[in-house]
Amino acid sequence: MSLEQYRDVWVYLTREDGKLTRPSLELIAAGRKVADKIGQRVVAVMLGYQLGDAPNEAIARGADAVIYADEPWLKNYLCLPYTRVLVEMCRQYKPYAFLFIADELGRDLSPRVAYRLKTGLATDNIDLEVEDYYFGKDNTTYKNVLAQIRPDFATRVAKIYTPRHRPQIASIRPGNFEPLPHDESRQGELIRFQPSPVEDDFKVEIIEEKTLPKSAVDLENAKVIISLGLGILKDGEGRPRNPREGLKLAEELAELLRERYGLKVEIGATRALIYAELKELEGIITKERQVGQTGKTVAPDIYIALGISGAVQHRVGMIRSKNIVAINTDPNAPIFNIAHYVINDDLYKVVPQLISHLRGQ
Amino acid sequence: MLIIAMLKGVPAKTTGVITVSGVLRREEMELVMNPHDTRALEAAYYLKRRVGGKVIGLSMGPEPKLVPIMNDLYEPSQESRLVPRMPIYGVDENVLLSDRRMAGADTLATAYALAKGIHRIIQLHQEALDGLIELVRNNAPPAEVEGKARELYNENMLPNKVYSTLPTVKESYVKLFVEGRIDREELLEKLEEARRDLINFIILAGMKTSDGETGNTGPQTAEGLSEFLGITIPHAAFVVDFEVSPEENSVIAERKLGNLLQKLRIPIPCLLTLHTEYTPRVPPASVQKRVRLNNYRGQLRKIRIWDATYIGADPEKLGFAGSPTIVGPGMEIGRPPVQKVVGKTLVFKQDMDRFEWNGKRYGPFKKYDPVGGLPEELVRELESKGLLEVFTLKHMIEELFGGLQVVARAV
């Protein structure tokens, strides 16, 4: 394939209640960053029924053009018809890159699209760059390749390149790009794509669709996370403590920060604490609070780790927090290696001090 | 029914990971089963009790690392270092795709190999029935037909309803034929039907792996397999609950896409990836008894190890060669540049302009910057001038929250 004929950065946008979702706006910003570097366009891609003003909104939010399909049979998301339409669009227009949101829908859809196009898919990126990539096997330098930056499974990030294939497909984790401001004066081309439904794609049938209430726990959008580990089971003298006491302190601190500064504060936990299935924490410290490799990856402004030793599986889930405060009695706790603020002391002593200082300030 | 559970060996500890220019060298690390795959095995166990058949564990990776994991899948209720404990009957057999040419695969090349492996599993069972069908067609004497059936049954290739040595199964097709209760034509019909049934498989996978964390391989395997079989194999990712429809030709699955809960009817054959929130259903005992005719002989504790040639894979599409993505050098995100130990670290009391000391320039410094890295003598001098202090909890609070606007005075 001639790589040069592939142009423009496509972004696959989703809507909720007729409006573009926040991750979609972030995705336009991600596309913008790449497109500006290579002097190409950001093209928003939308599938659905009765899209209304959403395509214009995409332009106002930073896209240069929109390719959309607005058909009754695309009203609800189904992987097979959606895959077919996106693949047809790609074959016709040949984009340089195609970005998806790294949410569940993106993870259901983008792998099939990538496989059908026989191209690479880099999942879960936190940033994108454009670089020249030298590939030793071909002894070739590929110009302007997308460097897709994702957290590696250790305490590292890795760059993924798809030098020889187009489009370069990548999914972007929500929360890593700032949406561009709404600019009514922006102009852009709206292209209506008119696909035909293929019966075979509707072998999966939607029986029912429900929108679940959003989880009460929203770690990803919290500004401050106070996380608990197994260390709350003991105090500085090694005496056993009811884990509820630790939880109570964390909640008191959380409430104080919410009230005083209007911050969004959440209580997090390590996998070890959740899987200990302590009776005292039942129904409170649940899986939806888990931070780490098999839980949520978070990057709040302030991450306060209470009694967390910091296994690598936990660290990878919170290492990008802007300020990490670690309180632990063990001077060798690995969490201290990545903490900005090291407090080698008893949390049952320190947290009450923190609370009283905050109150007094 | 052929119930295929896709499993992955993942590094037990992600510390001390050995990579060579970004490619994981799995053979140099201890591998354990991907924790998310327990859901796939639980779902497989539900299906076996609901519709009968056999559970086949399928994986790809270096033989010395994967064989011990696969061995522990026969009895997952036992304590194991490699497989989480599960209160279920284990897999009936294991297929391991192992070939140096498969190494360094991204999700596309992995899905390609797994889909080829699944295609081969189906072919293998078709070939077994084809062998039997041919004998029957060629008017082989009943004793020869039974001999062949027994041989295939012992290799776990025929379900009880076709042939069985179980005393409880008195009416297998072959037995009925040997006893003269059905004729050759009827037997042929039954065998053809059993052969057609082989396409009604279900593939199960965890929603992601704990190392790659992509979740791509499940959906991509369904796509690859669609290509090889010439029929669309649908998939649903993030299934939290499912059951087989009463007609047993589809699954009714609930899956979670963020806060959207979709209830889907998915025709069999299909592929499901199971959400961490998935809990298996328990079919009624009457059903469990009825479907035993669809089961196979039992556990075959011999792992089938297949290379690229055996599964008919194009080496150009496997492993590193077949991977469009290339992992560049990783970058450490280690210790933060500035670290302060509360009650210990000496910090500047106030902002300091650039200054000269012993012919060298230092600074500028900001309030609460640590003195780390400055010559000891200089630190002592600064300290004696009262410019330094020990960093305290109060200072930390000031740094973290001092710039924030107070919206309400807490009581």
C-alpha cells in the first residue's frame, strides 16, 4: 500500500442524550494534536439515527470535517453493522489514523474494525506523538508515524508504532486530553455516508437496552483519592485495629476536603484489601473502588495512600497522580519510591493530625 | 457442544519483567493463568452442564511455561500456584499452540493464530466423524464400525450419544446399529447430524488480560474465525450474565458497555468475553442429567500441542512478522523528581534567588524546595542563617491545599 495516500485523523465520536460525550470531545482534541503536527484534517466519524446537531457540534469543538451515517438501522449500537460501515468508510476515504475512545464500546468495536482492515490497534493510550520510525527489519525509516503512548504493564509507558499499515488505529483513555472550547465560527464539511444494511450483520438482536444509573463511585474523575490498603488493620505499635476505624478516618478527611474546598473526593482501595473480604467493610469497600492493574487506573491531583505498601499492580494504577502522599509504618514500602510526600508513620496518628491542621487552617 | 475457553499465561510478577527491545520474553518469567480467564472457565462449566459437550482449554505460548498451567486446569478446585482456585470441574482437554514463529505477536497476530487453532479443533472433530461416516458408507461390518467408534471415543472425539462405553448409555447410535435396532441409513443420518452439530460451538474468553490489558483478542478471534469458516461469528464483549435459549440455538446475554446494559440474543456459534462481574448460572439438575449424552468420554490428560504447520497458519501472519504494531522502547516512570519526607527533609523556608557560593551558582529555589543535592557545607551554612527548616505535615497541607479557594468553613 502506498502510505502517503492515507490522509486525515479520524475520531469516532459517541453521543449521550443527543450530545457528544466528554470523552468524544477529548478525542477531537487528541486528533487535533496529531493532525496539526502533520498538517492534515481532523475528521469526526459518527454513526446513529437522528444525529441532529451533533455533527455541527463536532466542528465547533475542533473537527475540520464530519463523515456520518444517519440511518434507522444504526440507531442502537451493534458491533457487526457498525464494523461494516466503518470499514467501508475507511476503504473509501483512506484515513491516516483512526482514534476510538478506550471505553467498553470502543473495546467491543475497534478490535473487529482493525482485524477486518488487517491493521494495527494500539489500545488504552494516554498520549500521542508523531515521529519518524526506523524499522530495522525493512531497513526503512517511516516518516510521520503515530507514536501511541500507553502504560506498560510494569511501572513504565511504552510507545506503540504501526509504521507499515494504515489506518493506524488507536484507542485513547478518557481523561488525558482537555476538550477544545466551543467555537461557533468554525466551518467544516459534513459528508453524509449512505451505507446499505446487510442482513447477516443483524444476526445478533437487541432484546432490551437500559441505561444504568452511573456508579456512585467515580474514581476516574475525582480530584482527590484517599486509598486504603491492608495497613489499616494495624496501628504503629502493631496492635490490631478495626478496619472501620481506618475507613472512618478516610471518610472524615474526604468529607472535610469536599466541604472546605468543594473538591471531588473518593475513597479508593487496593486489591488486597477488597479481596480480604472483611466483614467490617462489606458493601463499602467494593470492587468499584479498586485502584490498580485489575481495577481502575486513576490520575487525580492528589492521591493519599493510607497503609498501602504499593505492589507494582497497585502502582501502575495510580502512578500518574500529580501528587502522591504515602503514609506507611514500613520504611521500605515500595509506595515510597514513587511518593512525592513520604510520611513514614502510623496513619492512625497522622490522619487525625492532618484533619486537625486542615480544620485549623 | 464444543466449548472452547481461551486462556493466557501472564507474568506472575510484573516486576523484573524481561523484555528484549520491547518484546516480552515470556519463557524467562514465571507465567500464571490470566486472572480474568477464571470467568471464562466458570462460563464453560455452566455451558457443559446446560448443553453438554466438552470444555477445551486453548492457549498459545511457550510449552515449558504453559504446560504446567494447563495441567492444573484439570483440577481447578485444588490448590495451585498457577491457576486461581475455582469450585468447578476442570477442562476436558487442552490445546496449546506453540511455535517459535508465533512469538512476539500483537493482538492481530495472536487472534489470527487462535482462530486458526479453533478452526483446526473443529476440523479435527469433523475428520473423526468423517472417518466413521466413510466406514458406514463403505458397508463396513458393524464390528469394524464399533471398533473405529471405540477408538475415536477413547481419544475424546465422539460424544456419548454417538458412542459410549458408559454402562448408563445404552442407546448410542453405534450401539443401536450394532444391535440391529437402527439400519445403516439411519446411522448415517445421525452421524451427519452430529457432524453438523460441531459448528455449534461457543468460545469464551476473559474480558482482558492482566498483562496486555487490551481486551482485543476475543473480538479479533471472532473476526478471524469468521474469515476462515466463511460464516459470521458474532461476539459480545463484557458479558455479565448469559444463558442458553430454550431452543439451544442462541445465547441470551446481558453485557455492560459503560452504563449501557444491552440484553442480546446471539446465535450460536459465537464468542463471549466475560466481565469481571459475571457470575455463572446453575442449570436445573434435570437438564444436567439429560445433556450428559452430549458429553464426551471425559478428561484427556494429554495436552495437544500444535505448531503453525499443523493449524495451517501462514507464518507471515504469525508472531512478530504478522504484527502490524511494533512496541518501541519502554520508558520508566519511576521516582518522582522531587520527593519530600515529612519530619526529615530540609527545605527552604522561602523563595530564594539565584546565588553564588564557592564560585558556583545555585538556585533559584522556591519555598519548600528540598535542599537535596546541595553540598553539605552549604546546607549547614543556609541552616545557620535560618533559611532552612524541616518539612512538616503543615507545610505539606499548605503546598497541596494552600492554593485552593476555601468554599466553606468546615465545622
